[in-house]
Amino acid sequence: MATDEVNPDELEIADELIAERRAEAPGETPEDMTAWQRPITAAIDVINHRAGQVIALMMVPLIAVVVYEVFMRNSFAILQDAGFEDFARALGLGPTLWVYDTSRMIAGMLFMAAAGYGLMRGVHIRADFLYRNWSDKTQATVDASLYLLFFLPSMALFTVVASQFWWLAFTTGETMALDSAWQPILWPARIAMPIGGFLLFLQGIPEIFRAFHKMGKERERFFVRLLPIYVIVFVWLMLAVFAPDIVPGGEWFTELMKARPSLSKPTIGLIMLGAMLFVIFIGFPISFTLVFLGFVFGIWGANFKLTTLLMTLNTNSTMLNDQLMAVPLFVLMGIVMEAAGLMERLFASIQMIMARVRGALFIAVLIVSTIFAAATGIVGASVTLLGIMAGATMSRSGYDVKLAAGTITAGGTLGILIPPSIMLIVMGPVLEVSTLDLFRGAFIPGALLASLYLLYTLGRCWLNPELGPVLAEEDQPDTSKYYGAEVALICLGILTICRVFGISLSGSLGSIVPFGGLIVLGITLLIAHRAYRNVSVLRIVLPIAVLFHIFMIFANMSTDGGLPIWSIIFAAFTILLAVLARPIYGKDADEGFYFSQLWDEFFAGLMPPTILISFALGSILLGLATPAEAAAMGAFGAILLSVAYRKFTIPSFFDSLIKALEITVLIMFLVAASNFFGAQFSALGTPKMMTEILLGLELSPYLILLLVMALIFLLGWPLEWVPIVLIVVPILLPTVEKLDIYGLDRYDLMVWFGILVAVNLQTAWLSPPVALSAYFLKGVVPNWDLKDIYLGMMQFMLVQLFGLILLFLFPQLVLWLPAVMSGN
């Protein structure tokens, strides 16, 4: 293989957040590591590795129970609408009581019990833009110091308190009584908290030993000499906290923890905030930093009992959050889709379809990235795959490197915004709004940005054809002499099928004939296939399709005579397509017209992600399924498609489960840690104080919001979206809630603000010098200069800022679709 070629199988592209996943196999240790440390490191690594493998398999029953619930509930609804309710009840169909709670508990156990595995694999996120510039010895010294001072004490406290919390649920038979009709006992799920904490504590020991090895023998000897003293102090601290009567100084320590500080609580919160920023920017894993600081400042500002209560309640709340349950399932769906290789086939076919158009590869990249974003929501995978698929072809075809790099990176970042975005799922509980409304609100902005990218690239190619020349003759496909008619008829067919699908999904035909929607959709697909294969049938079907769209104008006309604008637009567009397709009625059409083979490839690549998007995303937007249910159906559908395309093997599927578990642990453990930190921060009253100060400046609310967005944009350079959404946004939220902007109520303001944050962070992804998209692309297209990639990204960053300004000026671009689809 040439030096500038990249093997996709060797890349870790499961997620953009895991920049330093550990490469060595579990149990492997450096040969020059201190002899007594090697067996301990290897044994603990293997324990957590096996635990992670077992826990990853829990995704299978999670998918199974949710799919079972969706099938049972919707089968009952279909039969009930068709007048067969008694028959449905006889079959035992209908909503279940147990699936909702069971699925929540399984999802919560996934991330909590596997936290030690995540640390072993090196997937916990850190802000390492300073850390990576230090020498290996400095990095190791800082790591060892912070693991000893922060990590081990906080994880020991967490494990003991979580054990007490679990024991209380076990001995009292506590049930899930607040939000459950089934009311299951809680201790089987809560046992994941002490197990996860203990495995994390254990894994801290190998991490310390690795840091010792990395820092060199001289510094290691200094740390090893201090270990006996550290162990004595550590044991004394744990006993002083939990059993003060049996150790010297225990009562003194108890009184010390009860002592009230001379500083005000909001001031302590400001110190807590400063300490958090300082430690995070040093480069220590963020989630562990938040847990430790939450304990220390919670005890300082309040008391130990309240602090531990907030820790256990917030962790338990995160574990049982039904919205966050969608995270592992959507992640798995995207990874299985990527592993099945479906995007490469779609990209190749679109490239061939647009081969005679300037900027054809730009169009192909943006279309595929939009579809891939809607199917996965994973930025790292999108940028990397697009670079692999398009980079070499763009270079060979003489495309401008800057515009090509900008198109790939900008298209890849659409995964942040276009539903089902993992970020929006995480953001919903933070903003206290429905994830469903965030998805609906992101739909138009996502389409707007994709359109702006497309207009920009095609406009540049129109002004300067050398930026994206027509593909070489050898790269163009064989087509019929009436290729324009082929394109027009394919567009008309897709538009017609989509409208019939929408009518079938609405259920209006089911009231006429049982299963009427499915029957009409099946007949439409059958006729479309016959017309695709036979010109004679096509000549008959074409005018019928045009008449159908004209009929929809009258069918959708309101009772007061109001004209349906969209139906008129569709009908006009259909007539235009029919005029372009008139060559099929010519004398030589039987010999000169046929659908090229590239359309077979196009549909083979388009149908799998389209089916997933239609059923997963469509069911969410229409309110037919919760995000978690749609995610489970999407993951199940991705597995079925992988089987259908003969890409499914047990080892590859297990590898997908492991990758999904790693990303889930990364995100969800940080969610739990940030919830704990945020609860302590809010309890100190600092957010309220900051809000009163900002509002007391008598600045325009629009200016305050602009300052908030500018701060988020700047923080998007060094930080990933996870800490910004989970740490920064909750701190700023009380201020934003008080702003009177466009007369929006609190709920609409939060939905609009959430989408603004998402687009803002997407813009930061394109902002040098820290933008990871550039490094992903450079990794798979090494012959492109990093400077050219940066310059290309900055062009699209300006396009993105223009889109952000439009959303800021016209909030209804975000709020219109949620209002329409909710009936408001």
C-alpha cells in the first residue's frame, strides 16, 4: 500500500471525543515497568476489560425489550384502528408496564458499571490542549499527583457512599414509586453504582503505575518512597469520615467538617468555579475533577451529609433518565451503519449521477454527509469516512484543496446538529425541555446550513470553474442519450413515493380500509418498480403521477378556500419534471432511453439510511415514538441492514458494542459528574449571584445573549461539546432564563437557545487551531497541507456564522416546526 493511502479498518473513528484511546491490549505492560507493579497493573486491567465485555452485551437485551414494547404497542394500535381490538387483546398485544423501567435500569447500569473499563481504555475526556504540549515526564508527574490527590479519594468516597445508598434500597425494599406504574425494586440497578465506583478506584492504581513508568526511574523512586505515608493518610481519612470513633483525631475531623466558613456561599462557589477551570485546563480527566471538587466544596460550603445526598441522588437520576437512554442506542446505530460500509456505495453513486456537473464531488460530499448525519450523529466518523471516500478522487480530479477540505469538514460537522444528534439528547435534560422539541427545532437549521454550504460551493464553482471541474471522461458513467430525462423521472418518482408515504403514515387511509396506508404504499412501490424497468409502463404512470400532485392541491385546500402553498409548489415542480421527461414519448425512446445502472447503485446505497431515517427520525418528529424507542428501532434496523448486506459477523458486532459502550461511558459518566457538580454549585447560590450582577448592569438582553454566545464560541476552541453543554451551559442558564427576548416564554426560549448553542459549537468545530476535524481529515488525506485544510475550514466557518446570525435574527426558523408538529 502506498504511503499516502489509509486503511479504514485501522482507524479508530467511532467518535471525535476519544482522542487518546489506549492502543495496547488489556493486560499488556511495558517490559521496563517496575517488576512488582506489572502483575498488579495487568490483573486490574484484565478485570475491567472482562467487566466491560460483559456489560457491553447488555445492549442486546436493552434493544430487545424496547423493540418488543414498540411492536406490542403499535401492533395493538393498528389492529384497534382497524376494528380488531378484541382480537389484539386476545393475542396479548398492547403497551407493557415493565419495559419502560427495565430499559431505564439496563441503560443506567451500562455506563455506571463500565466506568472502570472506560478508564482502562483511556476514553474519559480531558481538555488536553495545554497537557499535550508538556514533556512526557511533566505529563506523568501531573497525572500521578492528581490521581493520588483527586482521583483515589473521590472514588473511595463515591464507592462507600454508593454502597450505603444501595444497602438502604436493599434492606428497605425501596421501589421506583415516583414515576413508575410498575414500581420495581431499585437495588438491582443501584448495585451498579458501588460496583462502578470500586472498579474505577481499582483502575486508578494501574494508571498511577503507568504514570510512574512514564516519568522515569528517578522521579518514580521519589513517589514510591512517599507511598507508605500516602496509604496511612488515605486510610486515616476514610476512617475519619466514616468511622471517626475508632481513629485518633476522628472527632476533630468531624468538627472540622461541621465548621462554617467565614466566606459567603456564593463566594465559595466562585472559588469552586475557578478551581474547576484551573484543574480542567491542566488536563486531568474532567469527570473525575468534577466529582472531587463537588465533594470538597460541597463539604466546605454546606456539610458532608448534604453533599453525599446530592451525589447519590444526581447519579441515580442520571442512571434512570429515559431521555439519556437514547445515547448508547443511537451511538450503536451509527457505528453499525459505518461498519456496514453503506455510505461508500451511496457516495460513489451520487458522484456518478453528478459527474457532468461542476463541483460534482462537492455535491456528493454534502448530500452524503447530510444523510450520514441524520443516520448517525457522529462527527468523527463522518469527517473520516468522507475524507477516505472523496479526498483522493478530489485530488485526482484537480479540485481546489481548500474548498475540498472545507466541504468535507463542514459537511461532517452536521452530525452535531441534524437529528438524531447525541448532543441534543444530552442537552434536553440540561435545558429542561423535551428532546423531541430540540430535534424538531434543529431540523430546519440543519437543512438551512446544508443548503448554505451547497450554495457556497456551487457559487464558487460557477464563478471559477477551475475550483471544481467536471470529472474526467474516464470517471463519467455510461448513460442513455436522454440522461436529463432520467434525472427528472427519478426526482419525480422519489417525490411521489415520499408524498404517498406521508399520507400512509398519517393514518387517514386506515379509516377507509384496514391497513389502507400499508396497502396503498405497497401498490405504489410495486407500480414504481414496474415503471422503472419498463418504458411502456412509465409512459402510463407519468401523467397519473402528475395528476396525483394536482389532486393534492384540492385535497389539502382549507375549508375557507385557503390555498395550500406547498402542494402548489410540489405540483408546479412535478409539471416541470414531466416536461423535462417528455423524450420518453419520442420515436426512438424504446432504444435510446433506459435507466442507467448507476441508478441501481444509487438506490442500493440510498435505501438503507433512508429507511432508518424515515422510521427512526420520522417516528420521533411525528411523536409516534420517544427518542429512546426510535433509537432502539434504529439500532435494530441497522443490525438487520448489516445482515442483509452480508456485513454482519459476531466479532464485528461485538466490536461495535464495545465501541458504543466506550462512547456511552465517556458521555454519560460526565453527565452524572456534571449533574453532581452543578447541584453543588447551584446550592451555593453562585449562579443566582452571577445572574443578578449581569442583569444589574442594565445591558440589552440581546447584548447579554450575544456575550453568552461569544463565550461559548471561544470555549469551543479548547473544549469539546460535552463539558460545554454539561458544565458551562448550566452555569449560564439562570441568566439566559431571565432575559426578555422576542417575547418568548421560558420553554420556547430554551429550545431556541439550545439550537443556537448547537450551531455555535458546530461553528467552533471549524475554528482553528484546535478544531479536531482538521486532524481527522489530515490523518486520512496526508498529502493535503494542514494550512490549506485550516483555510478551507475558515471559509465555511464564515458561512456557518452567517447561518447562526439568521437563526439569531429569526427565531421562528427554530420554533416554527415544533409549534406546527405539536398542534400549536
